[in-house]
Amino acid sequence: MHREEDVEFLVGGVTLRGRLFLPADAATPPPVVILQGGLGGPAESNWPMAPAFTAAGLACLSYDHRSTGYSDGEPRQEFDPWQQCRDLRDVITHLTLRDDLDADRLGLWGVSIGGANSMFTAAMDRRVSAVVSIIPPVSGWSARQLQPEATLAELEALIPVDRQNRLRGEPAATIRLHGAPEPGRPVMFSDQEGLEFVENAIHGLPSFRNEITISTLDRIFEMEVTAYAERITQPLLMVLASQDTVAPVEEAREMFSRMPEPKELIEYPGQHYEILSKHFPEIIERTAGWLAATLDA
């Protein structure tokens, strides 16, 4: 059993909205874990997993990043990992002001780009006590390899045009986030396993929109979390897919090799979305248990 409340955080003039879940029978303020999903995944896609964390004695929070989901911010559907990490640090500050949470025992948990965000934030913020990073894309340069050469050239040609148009006051241009490739209609993710996973887990949610701004591509391509490996000194659990090409597993392994102890690496066989389709409930239970033990819940 748990109790939950809708929460708002004023961050840099923008209101972020989410939901906080707390163990129902906690005698003292519990540790708290902030959950982040993958690119385009709204906060409410994380809410069903909350019972696994509260049953382990942890409070957990999932909120929508600025310009997405139920949070404010313009342009809509702009995903900027660096800005998301700055906002995350402000959200941590908000949590430290609550008497019903023990923010001195705070963990970060993230999937895909959320896992990358969690590691970067831990590298920069000593208030983070533990990190779980699941199938993280650690290099923005590699994100370019998701597209065939011709499609990548088409997308990159749109970026400076969009910059000019936005300077003129025109709306931000967008592309589809998931879908089948079509001539003249670029899409970010088109692999079949990924499409099946997001259609089952995300596409039906009220706060989901199947698009990202063109400028999101710029923001993702510039993110290089691997450069911060040596700065992540908190206990870390990394969960990888052994054949991942969406978030290249070789790069994540290399980053892990440079991170200080204590750290633990778990690999599941398969591709990026494949391990989520086949093993996600187990991964959630396993990582929630690890965080509970590490944060002494």
C-alpha cells in the first residue's frame, strides 16, 4: 500500500508537474527516488511501477520535463537533456524542503535517456546518494548512427532552417518520434521492437505526443555523458542489453569500466527495447531492491 499526491515545482519560471508516491506505513521519512523514462516517455508511464519502490520502503517521484506532458514550457515537445538535468537538480532542492522525505538518502533511476540524465546529474550533484542507469545512451555522437546516412543528412539540413524560422517567430518544427519510415516524413525511432514496446506501454497515455522538435536532435547530438565517468563516485547499478545498438552497449561498457567503485553491472540478452519487453517487471523489482538496500530503506 502507498499514498500518492500530485506535485508541482516552479523551476526557472516554468512549472513542472508530476506525482509523488510514499510508503503508507513509514514510521520515519523514507528515502526518495526520482524516476525518469526514455525520450518522449511521459511521467505517467512510470507511475504504474511505483508500488515496487514503495513496497521496498522508498518514496518515488516521476514528473514531466519542461515542454512535455503535463508540465509547462515552450516549445512543446522539445527535449533538451542538459536542461532536463539542470531542472532535475532544482527538483532535488524542492525535495530537500519536504519534512516527509529523507532527501539525504536520494536516488536517481532512469531508462535510456533518463539513465544518461541520472548519471550526469550524479556526476555534478553530491546530494545524489545512488544511481540506477538502464540501457543509457552515453554519447550523443552515436545517436547520429540511428539514422541511415541519407536520412541523417535530411534531418541535419532541417536544423539550421528551423533555427532561422524560430528566429522569425515561427513555431518550432517537429518530426515523428516513433513510426515506420516514409519518403519525406523523417522519424526518430523506427525499429519494430521499439514500435511494439512504445505502442503497448506509452502511446495510449493522455500526456503522450508522438513528436519531437527538430531542435531536439541538436540537443541530443551534443550530449556526451561518457566524459563524466570518473566524476560519478556514488554507488551505481548499470543495466545493459547485450546487443544494444540504439544505445550502443560497447560505449556504455567502456564508460562503466572508467567509473569508480562501488559499481555493479547487469546485462540481459537482446536489443534495447527487447529487454524492456521481456524483462521490465524483473528489472524494476531488481533495481528497486538494490536502491532500497543501498539507501538503507
